[in-house]
Amino acid sequence: MSTSLQDIFIGRQPILDRNQHIGAYELLFRDGGGNDANVHDDMSASAHVIIRAFGESSESGESGINDVIGDKKAFINVNAELLLSDMVELLPCGKVVIELLETIQVNEQIISRCHELKAMGFSLALDDFNGSAHFEPLYDIVEIIKLDLAQIPQQDLAKHVTHLRQWPLQLLAEKVESIEQANHCLDLGFNLFQGYYYARPVILRGKRADSSKLALLKLIDLVLVDADIAEIEQVFRHDSSLSFNLLRMINSAAMGMRYKIASLKQALIVLGQQQLHRWLHLLLFVSPGSELNANPLLELAATRGKLMELLATIQAPQNKDFQERAFMVGIMSLLDTMLGIPLQEIIQQVSLAEDVENALLNHEGGLGKLLLLVQQMERNDLDAASVLLADMQLSQGDIMQAQLEAMRWANALKEVADD
């Protein structure tokens, strides 16, 4: 029996550059029927899934994997068996970085194969650098070396960086879990960063949100209490950057408008209260004058909110209010990170339903379980996610299809109209 893209879990971990822009994703595939979360131990089976994932077409007619990575590159783990097989050559060289696992035994055959793949146009990376001279014959071939901060003592990091600077390599800091770690790696000259640090809140005592963010919170509250559209328009008119960013976001491909929205009043009328509510939440993650895809939190928030909405739709297809609240919980769950203010304080400024508050603060109720599920998927904790899926009576096919649609929707946000 063959495995389809809808039968697997995809773990998607962003890889950021020095400017905090997402440049690639590491993709981890696992058959939804398996219990082993370690894709390294099941590389042969996973290879077939990877090839199928890159070859399947989505509803848009493009390769199914484009729904997952958009215009970014995909880092994909390979062991010696897959590296030496013809199957790896079926991958699109312009979209893939072949990540050589640390279990590979370097010999003449491996070195020759790496040269061959590089000549074909593939980029190569070396996973989990450990300081061993065993891998040095590959340093002239690979473009990227990943250093796992969880395995390398901080006092040894600078020494390794100095040693690796002998080769024309990009250094990627992996498992960066705090802003302090990220800043230390920046100072050492790392080029790329992977980890959940960018989504962790840094709370500053006494900090207040800037005026634009406070205006957005006021707007969200006005929409929640069903205020008159003229009152909402007045708040927008007092902040030109909010109006500008709303128009840019509405005219993005994610909105799917057949014509360009040119005025604020037109935008508010066309959107309606419910759609306006969700776009206001997304605008919290956009800085004045910035590109919509410049902030990795925007992409994470958009994906999280949309995924929760889609899963809520599967659970309660007739309950539009529940679906909208699920989207809201997904977006708002990252506001403490975005604003640097405790979530409890943010919640006090808006009129939220009790089940939304309980989900955000305590992971309680149906909305709280959905939030916990998508957070486990983001962290690639697929075993915990599988348990929760069963408890929520959602299938592996449900989560996979919803993931693809949510990623496709979030990717479309960056396709902003030129005007």
C-alpha cells in the first residue's frame, strides 16, 4: 500500500538569516501510521514520501511541496543510503538543500557523490558538526555546516567557529532557544539560525505597546462589540500606517480579491466585521513600512491561526463562531512575544469570550486543545500531537490536509500588491 502526502506528518522548522527573515525550512517527514518520531531511523521509507511530496500536485496545479515552503528552500536530511541512490536526483536541485546526517561515514565514494550532486546544482549542508576531523574532507564541498547548540558547550563555540572559518562556509546555529543565544551567535558571525527562540516572549517590566499597536487593540475591541463602521474608520484615519498596511494586506494574494481595493472605506465595507477582525490581528505583526513577510512571527501567527480555524471547521462544520474564535486564539497566542507584554495584560485590553481567555491562558476547553495541538506540531513533537489527535477525534489525514492549506494561505500573504 503506497503512502500519500495526506498520510504523513510534516515538521517544518524555519531557518532565519541574520536579518530575521525566513530563507528556508528544514522539513521532517514521518508516516502518520508510525510511532517513531525519529525520521533518521526510517530514511528509506521516508525517501519515498519525500519524492512523492515533491511530485504531487496541489489544487493550484503546482508541486504539493510548494504549499509547504512557498518560494523558500527545503533542507532535507539524507543518510548514506539515500545520498548514494538515484532517488535523490529526482528532487528539484533549485529548491533543495541536501543535509548530510552525522551518521554518514566519509569515504571516497561519499566524497565523489557529493562532488557529483554539487555539479548537478544541489546545495549541500552538514548536520550536527561535532568537531571531528573525520568530516573535514567535506568542508570544501558543502556550503553550510550546522552547529547544534544543545550539544556544544558555549565555551567551545568560539573555538569551533574560528576553526571552520578556514573554509568558505556558512554557519548555521541549530536549536537556538533564547534571544541571548541568538545574539551570542550573531556576535560570533553565524549566518543562519534555527530554533524556537524567535517565538519566545521577552517580557519587559513596565513596557507599553507602541501607539500603532494600542490603536489596533482598540480597533479589535471595537469590532468585537460590533461598533459602527464610521467609528472604526475614524480610528484608522488617525494612523496612516495602519490604513496603508491594511490596504496592502487586503490586496495580497491570500485575500483573493478580483480587483484592487483602493480606499479605506471600500476595504471596510468589502471585508465586513468578521474578516476585518482577523486582518486586524495579523496587522499586529506588521511594522509600518515593512514587507509583510519580513517578520517570521507574522508567518507563524498566520499559519497557526489558519490551521486552528481549519481544524475547528472539521470538528464543528456548522459553527462559524467557533471557527472564528479558533483563528483568533491562534493569532493572539503570540501577542506576548510580539509586544513584549504579558498575555494577561493584553487580554485585559480587549473584550474576549471566556472560552478564548481560558484557551490562551490555560489551554482549557476545545480551543485550548487546538492551540496545544498546533504548538506541538510546530515543535515537531509528533508523538504528543498523535495522542491529542486521537483524543480530539481528528485523523492524520485531517491534520495533514489542514497543514497544507494553512501553509499555502500563509505563504500567499507575502504576495503583496505593488501599489
